[in-house]
Amino acid sequence: MAVLDPAEYKESTRQQWQNAAEAWHRWDAVLRAWLGRGTEVMLDLARIRAGSQVLDVAAGAGEPAITAAARIGPTGRVLAIDISSNILAFAEAVAAARGVGDIVETRALDGEDLELADASFDAVISRLGLMYFPDRRRGLAEMRRVLRSGGRVAIMAFGTPDRNGFIRIPILIIRGRVQLPAPVPGQPVPFALSAPGVLEHELRGAGFRDVEVRVVPAPLRLVSAAECLRFERESFGGLHQMLACR
């Protein structure tokens, strides 16, 4: 059984998203339509409001940081961090274009090693990021460390594979074609937090209280199977990493 090298995995992840950054940005309208409702629920659970100081971990090309910025207004701040500097460059450009460039700040940081002051944020959010951390316990501990007393963390993750054919089917095809072994429990994979009770267990284990989980339907609608295939090929760094194992 192969043992995951965290440093090698992170560098591979960074390179994949450096390469996929432009495509992820280009498909922004599809991503917002797909994940928009879940994003709003996440921000509601984090109690993001006017004046909030927010940290967006694994922020990608600007969402959900930009949606959060629209809620908090000029008296608040959003720090959007990601392991990829290329994708954050798109986040900066989009924030400026949507009139929240003065509210959203970007910084290339490892989510497991936040070089940020203790107790400096009212909320920490992460959309489809935590399940890809090789050390999720450390990542959650860092999120808790930078939260102020009474602050909240809100995590969005994929549900179970049977409800996510868009992700499950290409993974099964790639694993079969390149003969990759099934992931071992705890590995950073898309469905690492999908089983019932897993996310709650990890949050409570990191010291969070009053944990609440909501299931939010997020159907992805594209005009054709060909467009769906193009979206997956161009945008998803995780699938690129699997193909690189050939």
C-alpha cells in the first residue's frame, strides 16, 4: 500500500491548480450556478454579516470570498487564501471587477499552516477544500486558532458518491483505466468527508461545539454530455492528478 507523502502531494496539488487556474476561472458562471445555493447556506451558517472579518480557505478563483464580501460591506474584510498563486490572481481580478476589491485581500498560504495571528477572524469558510487536506486535523486546528471567541467555521464538502455521479463516474473510469488502487481511509479525496457523521466527528475532534450539518441539493446542469466532459477535463485538478499517475 502506497504511503502518502504530504509535501509531495501538496506540491503536486499546487502545480495542478497553477495549471488549471484559468479554466476554473473561465467556468465561473457554471460553478456559481452549481454551488451558489450551497454557498449561501454556508455563509448563513457562518453568520457572516456587515463588518465581519472572514477567512476563506482554499478560496480558488474568488468564490465564496466575493459573495461573502457583498454581505459584509466596506467595514469588513475577507482574506482569501489558496495554495495556488495563479488562481488567486483571478480572484483579485474578479473582486475588483465586481466592486469589492477593497474588501477582498488574497494571499498564497497553506491551509494547514496559516501564518496569521491568533483570534483574528469572526468566521472561517472553506468551499470544497478541506477534504483535500492531507492533515485535516491540523487544518481544522489552524482554523480554530485564528477564530475569535464566539467565531464560527463553515465547511462545504461533497455528499456521498451515490448522490454525486458527476464526480464519482469519472473517478471510477480513471481508476479502472490506469489501475489505481482504491484510496485508504483518511486520504485526501473528493469523498473523504461524505460518509454520515464524518464531518461532524472531525469538527468536534478539533474542539468545535454546536456542530450542525445541512444537506443542500446542488444539481449541475450543462447543455450536453460533451460540455460536461470538457468542464471536467479543463477544470478539475484532482482528476488531472489521477491521470498523472499513469
